[in-house]
Amino acid sequence: DFVATRPEGRLEFAHWADSKTRDYWFDLRGQIDPQVIRPLVPAPQQKAFELFQFTEPPRIEGFVSGRYHARERTTFRGHVTATNFVFRGEPVSFLEAQLQYADQHFTATNILLRSGSEWAQAPGVGFNLASQTLFLTNISAVMQPQRVARAIGPKTAVLLSPYAFQQPITARADGSVNVREQKRADLRFE
């Protein structure tokens, strides 16, 4: 029955810890800006926080567990719902997903994303921090390709810039790509 209220939002949580093993567990729910946890994340991964701007905090329900002073044992599982935010300059009106993090692997499942009349959904998207590999599972979307390219990153946006689409296109994607070594990509698009 802990309640933490900050200018960034409100979080309700329960905490359990074992002083011998130093294992811990947080069961949490609330609406809070993720920027508040930025100092707890290793420096190389903190850049991810710069990609998002929230006008209202996302709703988060889930748990974090691990062992104090052993970040490699940290796990997270939860559900997130966010509205009216910006990712890499692209407005998003709605996002809902199940999230999981363990063993340096981040997974989002049951993803639904809307931006106005455009949408995307996927049973799963994953990113392995150690191998720097992105995994896409049966993504389907009706969206402007330029919007997707800008969300992927500036290099992709430049590659797609010569092409113009009058309306959103229907697309599907599946496969994997190593973000360091794109030559190791195995992606299929329709």
C-alpha cells in the first residue's frame, strides 16, 4: 500500500525484499512519466528516454524483480497504455502493449498503435541489447511509409525521402535485423 506522488505522476506499489539473498520484488501500478526512472538505467540505455515526449504520463501495471547490486538479474513484466505522445517527432494518439524485460532482452507483445486514422499492430517485437538485434513478428499496418521511416531513424528517413505516397499504405513485416550490422538482416515485407 505504498503511494508515491511526484510532479511526474502517481505510483502505487508493494515491495518485498530478502535481506540474506538481496532479492527484491516491486508490484506496481500508476500513471507516471518514465523519465523518473532514467537515473536507474545504465548510461548507454538512457538515450532511449530522449526518443519520447509525453503530454500525459502512460498508465503502467506490472512488476520488477531482481537482486540488488546485480542488474543482470533485473526483470520486468507489465502492461502499458499511453495516449497523445511523440516518438522521434512522430505523434502517436494511442499505444497499448504487454512489456517484458529479462536477460538483456526487451519484448513487447499484443501491440496496438494508432496515430489518427493510421494504425499498426503486432503479436510481438523484441530487442536483444547484447546482440543489438531487433525482432519483428507479423507486424501489420496501415500507415504512411515516411512516418515509419522517421520513427526508425534519420538514416532510414533519408533513404525513403525520394518516394512520395499520397495516402497510407497497407503493409506487413516479419523477421530480424542487427542494428549494428544490417547485412545480417532477415526481413520480409509485403
